[in-house]
Amino acid sequence: MKRTLTAFLLILFAGCCKEICIGGEVTISFEKFKASETTRVVFVRYPPGSTQSMDSFSVLSIVPVGDTSRSAVSQNITVDYDWIVRLPALNREYNLANFDFTTEKCNCTGDKYKLVNSFTVNGQRKEGDFIRLEK
């Protein structure tokens, strides 16, 4: 009986899919920024190609006075919209738009997901699914 159960479990788990099908989002990191420069980051969402904002949210960080360490802020955003990322401490903003993605089908579940190929940051085309904002 133990052998039958063991064989059944081996067959069951051998058939499990090991592919991860996650998409539709990109991660934004703030490279070469001091932590004090990213204490408040504002994300404003727009319909693609529009100038009328839909909504916004802020990411807040607590940083001790005099802290000179590097920023550890990162945030995921959906590629279904255009975004403006504002850094009030530096009076700077970044325009994230023109997300190019393909819709793929996951081999395991059959679900569809978006595979990000490229996007623009302030009009410059970048490849991949990770956004590194720099000073």
C-alpha cells in the first residue's frame, strides 16, 4: 500500500507545472537617489495617451534627519495605464508611457498574462520589464 501511495504522489507532483506566468506589471526602483530624496513618491495614473489623470497614490518613507543612505524605495505599477512619478523633494517628475507588451498564454493554467517588452521614460524607449529611475 505504501508503494502505491508513493508512486501516486510521485506521478501527481511530477505533473505539476514549474512555469511562473506573472505579467502586466513593472517594478520601478530609484537608482542613485538618497533615501531623503524619496521620502515621498507620488504616482499619478492616466489612461494611455490622455492628459486627464484618473487617480494617484503616494509611497511614504520614514528617514532620520541627516540620513545619507541610498533609497530602498521600489513600487510595482500596472502597464495598462500611463504614469507620472513625482519626487517632490527634488521637484522632479518622470513620465512612464507607451508600454509595449504581448499577451501570452500560460502553459500550466491556460490563463493569459501580459509580457512587457518595452516602455518609454520621458520619451526614451527602454527594453524589459524593470524601470530604473536615475537622477
